[in-house]
Amino acid sequence: MVKIEAIVKRNAMEKIGKELARNNCPGITIYQVHGQGMQHGLRQEYRGMEFMIEFLPKYKMEVVVDEDRLEEILDIIIKAANSSTIGDGKIFVSPISEAVRIRTGERGAAAIS
């Protein structure tokens, strides 16, 4: 099993969620987060005054899947989130050694399906 963590623009999250649901993704957890990457924030002007937004609003999503579905899920996220502009986001993949469904006590792949 692997955990996929993706940090994406807010406007991409709905599209990603729909595509993952359409492709029978077992579950998804979403957080509202703020951060900065290569763009180091955003400089804007309001009523003639310039100001800096250092940490931009993003969504962080987590999905745990069997390793055999990793490339499929990564492709879905990349296609849905890619706008070819700076700040599209990042994806991180980590191994998961165990998963337990609390309600039934199921373990491993059975706990995430």
C-alpha cells in the first residue's frame, strides 16, 4: 500500500475528486492548507496599494491505495490538476506498512477497499 499526498490549487480539487470517484478510488481526505513554493507568494495591488500574500490557499489531499493502482491514481491527479502554470502543486508518495478499518478490524488491502 502507498499513501499519495497531493497539494493542488483550490480550483483543481473538484475536478480531481470527480475523476477519482469515477475511477473507484477507495477514499480521499482533503485539507485546506496555505503555503508557498517556487512562486514565493503573490504580489497584488488593491486600491493603488501593493501588498504581498506570502502563503497561498491550496488543498492537500491524501489517498491510500494498493501499489498496483499507484500509476493510475497519479495520472488522474496530474491530468486533473495540470494547468501548465506555476503553482499547480506537488505530489508525494509514501509507503504504508499497515491499515486497519476500526469498525471491522480488517487489515491491509481489505481495510482500504
